[in-house]
Amino acid sequence: MSRLRNKYGKKIDNYHKWKNPIGVIELWVIVFICLKVTNTVDWSWWWVLAPYWVPMVFIAFVFFSVIAVLTIKFFWGKL
């Protein structure tokens, strides 16, 4: 078995490196879609796909809030 080395010369052992093929969000979406398709839940498709769009909305809200605060502080200081 040959050993690989990274750019720093450290040995890389790929045997112990397991990559998760599916994330938590993807797992929730699959579960919610299965529940929706089998009519177990009577949710809108918006809520079934919520694990995808809720984090994006939260990140956008935080981003625009920071931009608004910085803009207000910048212009408030000049008044």
C-alpha cells in the first residue's frame, strides 16, 4: 500500500477519511418529500422545501442587516 504525502510532506492515509455523501439538510428534504408524496403530511411545498430556503433567507437577512447598520453609521457620522 503506497502512502501519499500532502504539500507539507505529511503522510495522508485515505483509509480513515470517510466523506459524508449526504448532509443533514438534504436528509431532511428527502424525509419531508417522502412524507408529502405519501400524503402523511398536508404541508405546502414551501414548507417541504423549507430546509433549503430558510437558511438562505436567514443569511440574506443578516447580510442586509449588517449592510444597513454600516450604511446608517457611515451617513449618521457625516450629519
